[in-house]
Amino acid sequence: MRKNLISVPEFDGLPAPVYFRYAEIAADSHAAPHVHAWGSLDYVAHGVMRFEIQGQRFMSPPQYAVWVPPHTVHSAYNAQAIVYRSVYLDTQHCQHLPTRPVTLAISDILKAILSDFARRDINIPQSEADIRLAQVLVDQLRQAPEHQCYLPYAHHPGLLLVLEALQHHPGDNRPLGQWADQVHVSERTLARLFVRELGMSFGEWRQRLRFLVAIEALESGRSVQDVGFDMGYSSSSAFIAMFQRQAGCTPEQYRRQVQHL
């Protein structure tokens, strides 16, 4: 299948110190590797976008955004259709933001400003009120909690085999000990590898993967029960509880929110 190319704005310089961009991007689309002189905050209000930034993989679920510092090569891909928001910041505004690519947990205030500007199709704030809102957004970004990556990846060969197998079958419920047997290490060694290389436990990584896959599966209109079973949950209530912990809303509430974007 031929992938759709995501167009990337080509500016000689930013039209404004804070520039907003919005798009509804079709499924199976990609942005070729590129670099720009400004920083960018990439946020997906609906769906999941995958980024490749300096050899690292990043994913952007709806509660998080990906920060790309100036002069950083990056590309992107999305399997399903997404509602995309981005903020371009000149180097002056980047001074108090991370100098490396990171995932940022974004506040409800920041999301509300992005949604409001997108609804009014504002690329460059002009009125005094909108300029103040843009400044609030920049302040919120500076305070946003950093995460190295929402779903980090590994370099250790044995750990990589486990992660790739789970990505192909996120509903696989085999316990850590069985995965350890498969890659010929002890359960304790594999548990330590998860924490050392990924910064989280096996259970936490698998749960985050299932959440990301579930977001895309919910796009199909299938029942919450069917999606939950595919993710390895024996009951709808267990799946809903996991989704709510990750998203702050139930799967059905998420669907309703998406309809109003």
C-alpha cells in the first residue's frame, strides 16, 4: 500500500515567535525526515502518531505531546487517521525548554488553548487576548512534566525480542517468567532489564502498549468489549479501568470527545 506524504511547512523563518498549525491527517501517512531551525511541540488530539527522532522512537497519545528541539532531525508515521496540532517556537522561547527530544505531559489548560485556537483557525495570535493565551501556553510548556518517552524501546537483543513480540500480539498474557524462558535469561534478569533500559516494569510497558493500540482500535467502531478482549483482558471492566487510568476517561467518553474535535 502506498503511504500518503504529510506536507511539512517550509519557512525561511518563522512567521511569528509562536506559530500554530493544525491538520487532519489520513491513515497510513508519513513525514519524511526533516529538520527546522525552531522547536516544535507535536500533539495528537485524536489517534496516535509515531515519531523517529535522532534514532529514538516516540509515540504521542492524547495526554502527551512530543517536544522536538531546534535543529533536530525527525520523521513521523501514523497508521490511523489523526487530528494533529503543533506549536512552533522560535529559539528565544526554547531557552527554558528541554534541549533533547522528550515526551511532555500536557495540562488541561494547554489542551484547551490548542483546541480553541484550532477551532478558530488561528496560526498567528493577533488580538491582545490571543497573545496572552499564547504566552500562557508557553508558560504551561515550561512547567510540563518530562518523560523520556511514553513507550520507550530497547537495545538489548533479548529485551528487544520481547518488545517486538508484544507489539505484534499486544493481547499476549504470558507472564514475565515465560518470556524470560523464551529469551534464555532468568525472570529476575529480565525484570531488571526492563527497569534499567526502559525505566518501567514489564507490566507497565505492556499496559502502555495496550493503551496505544486500543486508541487506534476504538477508531473502527468496534465494541469496547471486543477491543478489550483483543488487548488480553478477560472482562470489559478490567479494560475500562486500565484505559481510564491512562487517558483520564473511559473508552466511550474518549469516543464522544473525539466526535466534538
